[in-house]
Amino acid sequence: MGKKIKRLSLWFRRKSNIPLFLIGGAVIVLLFLNDDISLSLNMKYQKEINRLNREIAQCKDSAEYYKGKREALLNENNDLEHIAREQYNMQRPSEDVFIIKE
């Protein structure tokens, strides 16, 4: 049994490059345990980047919607009057306003 272990050990030392395995193992350990370059931290940051990009896209859509509404209000007085009457319950002096709450 001792000869088999010696032969296996000798074969392993001849056929493998132990320093390469040690360096490779150290790199893998550093990737998982080092806080500055850890894979889990990088994945967390990537998720946050994706979430922020979605939020930016949503805000751009909202900004375009409100920009269009603003342009419509500036160009047409009828729309401005319509919004003032409906949302702020404004009226002309000769009108009566009835507010219906559901």
C-alpha cells in the first residue's frame, strides 16, 4: 500500500504543476472573499445598476408625457380652461358648479 501511495505522489508531482494550482486557488479565494472585488458585491452592484436604469427610463417616459401636456396647455387656451374647471372647481361668474363625490 505504501508503494502505491509513493508512486501516485511521484506521478502527481511530475504530471502536475503545483505552484500553478496554488496560484489558481489563491485567485479563486480572493475573488470570493475579497470585499473590493468579490463576485457577490459585483452582482449586487449590477442589480442596483439595472434597477436605476429602469427607474431612469420610467422617469424619461414621465417627463415626456408631462412635457407634451405642458406644450398642449401653452398652445391652446381651451385646454387650460377645461383643466382649471375640472380639477380646481373654478367657474365663470355666471355659472353654478355642482360637485358630485362618489
